[in-house]
Amino acid sequence: MTTNELTTTNERDDLLESLAAHRGFLLRTVQGLTDDQARHRSTVSALTLGGLIKHVARVEKGWGDFILEGPAAMEMTEDSYAEHAAGFVLGEHETLADVVAEYEKVGQRTEDLVRTLPDLGAAQPLPKAPWFPPGAVRSARRVFIHIVAETAQHAGHADILREAIDGQKTMG
């Protein structure tokens, strides 16, 4: 085998490998924590580790719904803004194990979509929202890249939060 054969992968494999790496970093930040630790605000930020896992799962699910159902899946209402804000909080009735299990379920669905969508270039118009340019569209490919970026960004946030709890470093 040549070097190129050893190092070349296809686009779907690259997306899956990137998702797996950043999910691993994110999930490592909550290993061994209690529910109370997962709810603990360890910095001046309102973010918590349990809330971040919950948020990343919800956002990833929303983008998967967008790929399958189009912009209606992401329409924002007054209720959905409140729901979005609550998505950053691990509630008293929720457990870290439950949000991790949900995140793993959502992740499996995303991986299945990456593997099985007939065309990663298939695009949908984005819903009207202040953060989307008017008339913009997103391809499935671009959505998956966004999910990788979102996961990586929040894995970094989570690493800082975990280090402030007990000194554990995920990426350093």
C-alpha cells in the first residue's frame, strides 16, 4: 500500500471520525461526576457540564431534524426560545446519565444520517431567524460540519468547567 492509500479516507469517514473525536472529548469531561457536580457552576459562566451535554444533544437533534424535515423543524417561537434557554440547564429532575444517554442516541442518529443520506449536497432553506442571513440555505454536508464545530467548541468549554471542578484536564 502507498502512503496515500493509508491516509486517504472518504468524506463521510472524515465527518464520522471528527464527530467521534470531539464527542469523546466532550463525554470525557463528565466521566465520574455526580449529578450535583454536573449541575455545579464552576466558573462565573452560567454553563454547567450537564447543561452543555444537554444543549449539544438538543442542537444536534435539531439539525438532524432540519436535514430530514426542512426549515419547519427549526422554526422559533416564543416557547421555543424559552425551551432553548432551558436546554442549557440540567434540571433537578434530570440526571447526567439520562442526558448522556440521550446524547448518545442523538449521536447514533447523526452517524446513521452521515452514512446513509444519498446526497450530502442536498440543501434546505434555513428558517427565518436573526442569526441566519435572509434566503440562506444549508446542505447536509454543511450541517454536519456545523455539528462537528459545535461539538468541538463545547468540548473546549466543558474542559474548562471540569478543570475548575476537580483539576481534571481532558485535552491537556
